[in-house]
Amino acid sequence: MKKIIIAIDGYSSSGKSTMAKALAKAVGYVYVDSGAMYRAVTLYALDHGMIAPDGTPDAEALVAALPGIEIRFEVNPGTGLSETLLNGVNVEREIRSLRVSDHVSPVSAIPEVRERLTAMQRELGHDRGIVMDGRDIGTTVFPDAEMKVFVDASPQVRARRRFKELQEKGMPADYDAVLKNIRERDHIDRTRAVSPLRKADDAVVLVNDHISIPEQMAWLIDLYHQITSRLQ
Ligand code: DC
């Protein structure tokens, strides 16, 4: 069967990655979390003193450091899940912290950072057979993706999900701080000059405030079959 590219874009904590991961597993595709790549660059910038106390990244220093930032994904044999490596070090846990979440949007707005990560993402999708989630996958990274989904839910529902996820991981969390972070990221992601978060014209919208994960999965797999059967 012809392999396709599946782009899943949407707001932070809209459940994109849960869906994208499960869909990749169900159809035997590779899953790539593009947000993890922006988070890894942000962690690098934080650890190298490239973010001022007011949160402004030193774009010049970070752009100069980009050639020395290597990001890879490796499957954890214990969980079967893909984890993020930054210059050979597993940073999967650290990149999910609120410290990184708080600084990732300004870093993601730097055009050279986007250019470099977009090139890496296109390389990962070279052989198709990939599910990638993010903000600009269907618009900028793979405008020719055969299947595009745009996921949305209210900020409160998304904050509750993120809060629960942090608690389950044993990471300190405060609901109001999580909600504030989500609103701020939505704003920066939507209004940045390069590749702002927006629905691709040919993306199918999924608003998932009130649908269960199994219902979403059934919907997604059905959409995948409809699209691939048209391509035969
Ligand atoms: O999906 P996430 O919340 O882990 O993404 C973290 C941040 O990375 C998000 O606030 C915006 C940025 N991002 C982006 O600009 N483009 C992408 N394709 C993916 C993420």
C-alpha cells in the first residue's frame, strides 16, 4: 500500500501527541513529535545561559550554536516509546518541564531555528510512512501531506489535561500556572511572523473537548482508510 504523510497540528495539550502516537502504532508508521525538537533547542538555550531573566532568548548566540545541536529520537525498549536525545543525552523528561514550556514559544519564533528544524523534519519524512504532530506540519513542513488533521479544545480542558499529565509524572504543577502558560503559548504561536499556528486549508478539524480517546481513534483510523483507499 502507498505510504502517506500524516500531519497532525493544533494547540498545545490538545491531545495531538496521544492521537498521533496511537495512530502511528495502529497503521505501522513512524511517529515524530516536532514539539520535542523545539523543546530540546529551548533546553539547550536555557542550559547555555542564552535566555535572559525576562525570557528573551539571545537569538544571535542560539543561531550561532545551531550547527552544534543534534537532536535524535530513540525507542525506549522498556516502554516501546520514542524518546528525545539532545547531543546524545536523553532529555525526554526535562523537555516536558514547565521551565522549558515557559520558554519554548519565543525560541520557536526565531526564523533560523524554524528553518533548521523544518529541514530536519522533512528529512525524517523523506520515505513517507510518518505521523508528525506540531503546529506547522500541514502548512509549512509537509504542505503536500495526504492526510491533515487540525486538533482543538478549550484552554481550560487543555490545561486540565496538561496538569494531570504533570502530576502523573510526579512533576510539581499548579493548575493556574499551567492555564496561563497555555494561553501565552497559544498567543505567541498564533501571532509569530514565521509559520504561525493555523489550520491548513485542506486540513480536517477535530474539536475534542467532549470526545473520548477511543472515539477519536476510531474517527482517525476511518479517515486514514478513506484517504489511502482513494490513493490506490
Ligand atoms: O507540542 P508542544 O506543546 O510540545 O510544542 C512545544 C512548543 O513548540 C509550542 O509551544 C510551539 C512550538 N512548536 C512549533 O512552533 N512548531 C511545531 N511544529 C511544534 C511545536
